[in-house]
Amino acid sequence: MTNWIIIGAILAYFGALYLISHYTGRNSDDSTWFRGNRSSPWYVVAFGMLGTTLSGVTFISVPGRVGDWAFAYLQLTLGMAIGFAVIALVLIPLYYRLNLTSIYGYLGRRLGPDSYLTGAGFFLLSRVIGASFRLYLVAMVFALILERMGFQVPFAVPVAISIALIYLYTRRGGIKTVIWTDTLQTAFLLTAALLTVWWIIRELDFSAAELWTVMSESSRTDFWFVDWGNKDHWFKALVGGAFLAIAMSGLDQDIMQKNLTCRTVTDSQKNLSWFCVFMVLANVLFLTLGFLLYQYGEAKGLVSMTEVDGQSKLRILDAVTGEWTERKTDELYPVLALDHLGWLVALTFILGLVAAAYSSADSALTALTTSFCVDFLKFGSRQRPEGERTRIRGWVQLGFAGLLFLVIVLFELIGNRAVINAIFKIAQYTYGPLLGLFAFGLLSSRRVVDKWTPLICVLAPGLSWVADYCFSFGYFILPFNGALTFAGLWLISRAPEAAPEAPAD
């Protein structure tokens, strides 16, 4: 496979994205950009959401983790399906009833302006760090690909180009464009996984029955863990997965903005129901892909797993030097696809990786812009004329694009993967206050002293980090964080004043 084939395929891919952008961005206004005119077909939203939730991290990380994590991730996925059921039954009707553009508007109506801005602020922080982390991981693979193609460029160059392209194809149509481009991108990343699975099965000459036998007899497909001391215990994973879905999807403007483009509450609920089915099947596909990558690599003498100080270490045979090199499990799929699985798999892997990166980044940029414009600049009040709002929105989107670029470059300058992972974990902690804020609003009728809400929402993640460091909460840390926020809000709240009694006759 020549470099020009790769470049041509990527250019054709972006050409398709811009063609979609051209048609979806015509005659766009605030309603189009922020809400997709509430006209998106639910089945298109359901399929396209896969690309956003899977992201480049899932595309390259989940297959690699099968080597030391087996199919434990499936427990978390099933828990997430439970969480999405709660979102469909509780949160979606609430958002539609209040006719929200930004879901954090609920906090302003229920708790007060300080709580509102605190919730929106935590989302902005979480999404900037989360999106930057995901793009950073994918950018590292892009850098590897460019290096193998003979291009020696600074790390910041492909990052800048990637973010600039996202800005250009989303700036006109906003969420309406993202709905349709994500559909195309989901199709590409699933095609890449399916083609790789097919190719390996053919190379290993497995029949369907033989594949089932090999997988059922291998410890790498274990997924139901019953040792309570194990952080992957099934109950911890199910509960943790449910709260993960509720907090990081149901209380996340990025994911919910897509759902709110459906025509009706019923359509949005159908979208989430079918999305759950797609999500479970897609994760089974990527776990199966991981199993087959290890199976193929070991059968061909390309991959080995060794135990060092009680930890599994991955070693892969270098195609150029012929020497064994220690690799991160995230590199299993990229290295095998690019070096050992043929040009067709390599090409579809690159396109699938591009799709996975862009399907999460374009929606993140759109959601960040939406939240800042609606929550902080009060676009919903329509005090500014349409033309002025459009100009401001463009500058806000460009500003967030620049911020994502700077954070990704900062990650590269840090260079320490452990430090970067710690930063990403901080972003995960910031969803706890969102969980506590919404839970307090929905489950209690008490009124908070609004000015103290920001302090509670800062203290809760800090105390959660200390508790996790001391006791290793694992998947329970998110609900624990939310419970601390809830308890803190209760302490600064009071019972609602009773309505005056009607005078006796």
C-alpha cells in the first residue's frame, strides 16, 4: 500500500464529510445549529451516537485490554445499558417537558443561577479534558502513521490540521451536521472492526463452530467475575456502569444534545433503546476483535504476553528490526493492522481510526460551543439579533477549537503517560457533582442556599479522590462522589416553605 493511496482515501473521506456539511448547513440558524430543528430521524441518531460513545479510545484500547482484562468490559457495558434505560425513562421526558437547549438550564430553574453555572462549568471542564485526552491518544497513532509514511512533522501539526478540519465542517450546520457525519463515521469504524475480524478468521481458517469452541474454552473471554475483592466484580461493574452512563451521558450536553434533536419524546426514547442494543453488540464486536488479535498474533509468533512483577506485559515482534519490543496494550491493534494484516486491513484501520477520532471530537466541539453560548452568553434570551449571535457563536467555537489544541499539545509536552492519565481521571471525577446536582433536584424538594453550591461541588471530588486513594473504590467512585455532593447540598438546604392554609369557612 503506497502513501498516496492512504492520502487519497483520507482526502476522499473528508470530501464526503464536507459534502454532508454543505447540505446540512444550508439556511442554518440557531435552531438548526443547537437543536437540529428537532427533525432528526431517531434511527439515524441512534446509529450515529455509537461513534461518539465508542471514540478512538474504545477503538484502540478495548481490543488491547482483552490480554489482561479478558471480557470484563462487557459487565460495564451491560451496566451502562441499565443506565441508559434510566435516562430514557426519567431524564429525556424532563428535558423535553422543559424545552431545553442546554440541559443545565434545569439546574437554574430548580436550584438557582449559581448551581446552573456550576453545573455548566463542570461540563465544560470535563469535556475539554476528556475530548483532548481522546484526541491525544489518536494523534499519537496518527504521528506513528505519518512517520511510517516518511513525513517528519512536529506533533502539533497533525493536531492543528485535525481540529481545523472539524471546525470547518461543523461551523455552519452545528449539531445537524454532526448527526449525519457521525452516522458515516460510525459506519467506517464498525467496517474496520468487522473487516479485521473477517480477515483474521479467514487466515486462521476457523469455521463458526471452531471459533465458538476456541473462544468458549479460553480464559480471555471470561466476563462474569464473582470475587468481591476484585475491582471487576460483576455487581460493582453493573452499578458503576449504570451510574457512568447516567452521569457521563444523561448529564452530558454532548450526548444529550443529539437526543434532543429527535422530533418527540417517544422518538428520543426509541433512539436510546435501540442505541443500547447497538452499543452492546458493538462492544462485543471489539472484544471479539481483541481476542482474535491475540489469537492470531500468538499463532503467528508475533505477540507474547509475559508476567513481570505480577503485571501482564505485551511484547510484539517488530516488522522492521525483527526484534521483540515491549508495547502498551493500546498499540496491539495499530501495530498488527499496519504491519502484519495486509494493506486492506491497514487502510480500513486508518479510516476507522480517523472516523473514531472525529465522531467524538466534532460533537464535543459543538456541545462545548452550545453550552457556553446558551448557559453563559444567554443566547436563549434572544436579546441579540440573529447575525450577531452567529458571529459570536463562530468566535466561541473557534476559541474552543484553539483550547483543545493547546491542551493536546500540553499533554504532549508533559510526555508522562501516568500524569496524563491522572489528568483524565480528574475529568471523570468532575461528573460526580453533576450527578449529585441533578439527583438532588429530582429526588428532593428542598431549596439550597445557592451561593454555597460551587463550594460543595469543589469539595466533593476532592474528598472522593482521598477516599479512592485510601480504600480503592473502583467503579463505585462515581456514585460515591455524587452521594457526597448530594449530602453537601442537603446540608446547605432548607425545607420548602409550606403554602398558607386556606381560611376556614
